[in-house]
Amino acid sequence: MRSKDNDYVDDNDDDDDDNEDVVSEFDDVERAESKRAENNYKAVDNDYEGELGYSLIKSLRGSSVGRRFKRNLFKYGFFQIFCGLALSVITIIEANNYPGLNYFSYAKYGSSLQDLMWVVSLPTLILGIFTWVFVRYWASFVTNRQLMSDFFKFFIIAHIFLFGFTIWLAIVVFYTFRGIKNWGENVTIASIRPFYVGTVIFLIPDLLASLFFLFTIGNIIREVDNNGDISEPNVNPEDVMDLSDLTLTQSCVFVCAMPCILCIQFADLISALRKAFNRHYFEIFPPKKKSKRSLFRRIYKTLHRLIRGKKTHVLPSDKKGQPASSTLELKGLQTQAPELDREAMERAERERQEQARESRRLEEARQAAEAEDRKRRAETEAMEAAKEENERLRRELEQQQLKEEQARRGEQEQLTIALTLSAQQFKTLWATLPTCGSFQCKLKTLPALTVLSSHLKSQGFHVVFATNNSSSSGGNGSEGPGLEIGLSNIRFLGSEPWFMARFIATQNTFSAVMKAENNDQVTSYVKKFSLAKVLKIDSSGGGSGK
């Protein structure tokens, strides 16, 4: 059916009415379910309104894009604060207890373990706190969708950089301590083990949480860019800041300028308080007026009186130039003038002496104060110098002990993993082990050094050293040409106990001393010698052994 306005019209009007009825029924069912869920929430809210933490649950629940975003940020912030705080505490304890240990200060893998711990733990803790700040003011952030999207993109970039440093730290931790086979070999390594285990326990969850939540938050940001629902329901308008007109650049400038603004405001506040305090103080305690009887004024008046006393006193005259008094009055004034001058001079002398005494007293007090100050400074400097010297000696002693401990540990490690012994290792181990057996006999002839060495090697022993001695003392005190051989067992696994022996032979005597870490194996090793094959023993003299 055609019309003027449309090329085609629907002939099935009844079908359209049926579809509209079905849609309206679905809308009614959805509204009813939404209303029923809202009523259920209200009933639960009324029951648990005063419970601890329920307000947090109310602010995080919901299936909208904004609520899912908010929940993931809260969980990620919890992991960051928990792991960052634990790693920071471990880092502080390690920095205080092991300041010069190679495990923490040696930068073998690009950076030292201590520096990487600081680089990872502190930013993780700070970013976790900022993440919770975003959750706290979420209702204000969602007022500007573009600002929120741009800001959290930079948020993800910062966490990606931190994730890279965290992986670097994990690699350095495992590679640094991979060579330790026995954590109880000394006190220092045994004390490090709890910090190593704690670092691994808190580092691995932080890595997994970062990987999971960064992917999740990235997907949610794409939904926000596609106009997902980020509105925050049931919010008090007085608690919301309108950020709709704010851009990312303006917010960054505000964050950078805020410390300067706070410093200026604090400076103005301090200046105003200082002015108010001065005004109030001078109102209560007004400043004293300076006395006009200063030292300079006294000296001036004294000199003025001295100079004035030397002048000739002229009697006043009337208007016609006639003397105003008689000759007797003039003589009286002339006789009083020397007495007045003498009194003025005596008074000036007394004042001068008083001023001199006061000046000497002030000078002595000043010199005493300066001497006391110099003495106190000298004592303080001496104490500081002694403290610095003691600290320097303590550091040198600690470094020396650390070097000795490292050298001893290195020798012990080399001795532990060695398959055979060197001459130096033989001497060191020989001095530490007790004697577990020895024997002595008489010889008809002295065996050749090469023959005896070859025989011992064929029997499975390692000849550590073999020397011909021009003069050697045998068991019976005879002297002459001789030889000395030191040997040990060969360890095929690197962990068997050591067996050592030392042979000394002269022209007519032979003696052997054995030492071992396991005394039960001495008998089997002695039988393995088979010395009767190469030694010509004098049976008439007998032999001894134990």
C-alpha cells in the first residue's frame, strides 16, 4: 500500500501492535525487578546502616561501568598500600642493619638491591595512597568524563613504568641470593633470610596484582570512552566539586603551583601574626624613653663648664653704659670664681674616674665572657673531634671485620665445593682437624719419590705435595736423605668428608699421620694405601701404630 509521503507502508498493523505489547510487558517486568532489587537494598541498608564498613560497601556496589571502575581501583590501591608499606619497612630495616653488606650495596645487575628497594617500595606506597584518594573523591571525578579518561591513561603509564622496575627488583633479588646453598652457615646470612623471604612474599603478589588490575582498568577506560555509565547515584550535592570545565593541563598546573601558593600564604600569615604581636606587646610594654643624661652629654657639659670658668665675668651695665653694681660686688665675684672652677674640676674628675671604673668593669666582664665562650667552644670541638675519631675507628674496625668475614667465608666456600685440596688448603685444614691415626716402621731402603707418588695416585688418592728432603728426621732420630708426601681423598660429589695423610720417610724409617672429618672412614682409606707393594719393610726392627 502506497502513500504520498512514503514509498512503502506496513500492511501488518496487527503485528506491530503485538510487538509493542510484548516490549511493554518486558519493560514492566524490568521495572518491577529493578524496584524489587531497590526495595531489597533499602531493607538491607536499614538493617546494616550502623555497622562498621557498610558505608564503604554501599559506595562500591553496583554493576555500572563507574562502580566496576571504582571497585577495581579500591582493590588495586589496597594491594599497593599493603605491599608498598611492607617493602618500605623491610628496606628501612635492611638499610639500618646492613649498611655496607655486598648483598645490598654491590651493583652487579645495573643497580644495587638497596636502591631498587627504595625505588619500588616508596612509589608503590605513594601511588596506592593516591589511588584511594581518587576513590574517596570519585563523585567529583565523574563530573568530567574527558578529564577522568585522560588522567587515568597517565595513571596506567606511570604504573607500567613502576611494573618494569618491580620486575627488575624481582630479578635482582633472585640472582643476588641464588648462590647461597646453606642459609645457616654464619650469623649474617641467617639474619638476612627473614628479609629475603618477606621481600619475595610481598613482591610476587604486588607483581600479579599490578598485571591483573592494569589490564582490567585499561578495558574499563575503553568503556568510559564509549560513553559507559559512570554516574554516581545517591550523592549529596554539597559533597561534590564540579570539574566539568577543568582540563588535564589546568589540573597539572594547579598541582604544581599548589606548594608555592601554600608557601606564600604561610609567609603572609606569619608576617601578619608578627605585626599583631608587636603591636599588642608595645601596647602592654611601651618602649622606654632614652635618658638625656648620656655619657656624651656629661662630657660636653663638663668641658663647657671648664671653658666657661676661664672667661672673665663682666658685670652687667644699664642702658647708659654705667656699672650696675659697686666695686665691692665686683671684688666678691672675682674671689668666688676660682672656688667655682675648682669644684667643677673636682666633680668632673670624680665623674671621669667613675666612668673609667665602669668601663674597666664592663671590659673585664666582656673578656671573661669571651674566655668562657672560647673555652666552651674548645671543649665542644674536642668532644666532636673525639666522637668523629671514635666513629672513624669503629667504621674501620667494622670494615676490617667484614673483610675478614668475607675472606673466611670465601675460603670456606672454596673448601666446601672443592674436589681436591691445594697446598694452602691442605695446610689450613690440617691445622684444624684432630689426629685420628698414625703408624711407623723401619725400612731396608728408601723408596723413590716418583714410585711412591705414582702408587698413591693409582690407588685413588690426590697427591697434594711431594718433596725430596736433603735432611729429614725419622722416628728413631736417624738423619739422612728423605722424602715427604701430603695426600688427600678425591671428592666426586663435592660434599664428601675430607681424608688427609702425611708421609715422612728417611733412609731407614717411615712414619704416617692421618686426619679426617669422619673417623669411621680412616680404616678403609688406610687399607687402600697398600704400602707393602712399594715399601721394603725391615721386619727385624718391628713397627708401631695407633
